[in-house]
Amino acid sequence: MGPDMANGAPTAPGLSFPRETFAKLTPGPFLHAHLKQQEPTRANGRSPEDFRKPTVNIGSLTHSNGSAVVRVGDTAIVCGVRAEILLASDIPHPPRDDVEDDDMIEELGLLVPNIELSTGCSPAHLPGNAPGTLAQSLSYRILSLLNASNLVSPSDLSIRYTKPQTEDGGPSEEAREVTKAYWTLYIDILCIALDGNTFDAAWAAVIAALQSTVLPKAWWDADREAILCSPLTAEAHRMQLSGLPIASTFAVFSTASPLKRLEEADSWVLADPDSFEEELCKENLTVVMGTKHAGNDGLLRLEKTGGSVIGKVAMQRCVRMAEDRWREWKGVLGGG
């Protein structure tokens, strides 16, 4: 029996809080305490190099031309593709004759992505809150990558018509093929659960939805001067994507501060950050791997924001991890 109990004085209870409380009160030191162990382990139980396991369901929306639901950890994205016809005669400024086929889609704006972060998808998205800039920036990044990767072939979106040869049969009046209309793809992306790394999950959902997109057979009817579509499913065609580019995002957690030089700080590169880690990381790197024009697999794009921790060596390591992640996604999406 202790002296306090012997004297009849109660012993003061020790202070003890659940780990969730420590994470909310001191999130930076909480994550640092996990990472500075002999074997660094993030607060979510993953190692710094570990990605979350992806799952994909195709054709979830029956009234769209293509759709997919992608889940990466606790981030869930629904994507639907809706195809509409754009008549060439309705284009106010037709593309120039010298425009390359690969640039035609961007020139005409035939791919229109839009992402929405649904109410309640995260604690930051509550009813009545004003729309933030995150959805706009994500939509722009997805559109930019769609155009830069040449994922969709212009031939899949062109509705062509062969003009018959005129009766006089002159050499200048030979039968020739012209484009009468284009398919415009409206890519609607809805985030129903947000737990970090929205771009990677949203981009994967776009890839999966486009893979499942089926366009009906369409042709130009010269007598009616209109585009007609066949209602037969057997005559529809599935889009053929090029390269299957996959994005992998990394975030840097550092203890650097205005009172501590970068050389004296501890830093870790975290693959596939969750929302808790994103709030603590000021530096991000997105690596896009895929197939280039020459048919070789490799690096397609690098996007980096904030900080200077990721140097040449760290970036090479991120590219290698992104390559492994790309192979994993190819297996999930059926591309390899």
C-alpha cells in the first residue's frame, strides 16, 4: 500500500487519451511519432511506400454510354460518360486544315469532364457550404491529361460520310470522305467519399468508364440531311483507348519550419496520401506512367507543387514506385 493510500489521500489518476484525440490535438507530432520509428509506419498502418488497394466496378449506371465505380481505400468515385452528337455544320469555327488528328479532340472540345464533390463526402463538405476550388482544379487537371495523353482516338468520335461521285465523273468530282459530325463525351465524375488523393481515384474512374463506353452506330443520311443512329446493340462499337495512362501521387511530410533548416529536418515521401496526411503535407508530386507514341512504356507527365524536399534521387524512386503502381492498375483494369 502506497504512502498516499496509507494516509487516506487518493492517488491522482494518470492522463490518458485515445489515439484519435491525440491525432486531432497535435496531428503533426502524431504523424511524426509514427514515422520516426525504426520501421516507419504511417498512422493508417501503411508503410511510406504502400498504396491503397483499388477496386473497380464497370457498367454500374445503366442509362449512360459508359460508367464505373472506383474505390481506393475510403475514397470512392462514380464516373458516367454521356455521348451527344455535334454536327460539323454547327461548329462556329471549324478546325484548320493543318490541325493534326491528335489535336482535333482538344481543338473541338470533344471531351468535357466535370467533377463534383458531393455533400457529405468529407467533413469539409457540409450542406450549405460554398463550392470550393478543388473541384474546378481537378476538372482542369483531368481535361489537361486527357488531351495530353491522346487517350481517345479521333476516329472513334468522328461520324464520316462518303460523298458519291457526280454524274459527269470529272476528276475533280471523285468520291471523297468528309466528317459530318462528332461524338462529344460528357464525363461526369462524382466523389461520394473523400479520404485523400482524389485526383488518382478520379482519373482511374475516368479510364474505367471510357473503357466501358459503347457508342451506337451512326451515319449521315443524305436524303434527310441528318445523323441517324442504330438502336441495335450488336451494331454499336466499344471505344479503343490508347496507352492506359495511370497517375500516382506522392506527398512529403517534413518537420522543417521557419526555426529549423531543411537539412536538420526529418522528411518522408508518402505514397497515395489520405486526407489526414494531405493536410500536413505541403509538397506533392504526381507521376503519370503510360505508353508513348512510339509504343514504348514510360513516363508521360510529372506534376509537382510546393516544397523542395523531392530532389533527383527521391523523384527517381517515386517514378519506380509509380511504374509498379501502373502495373497493378493494368491488372485491375484489364490492360495487362
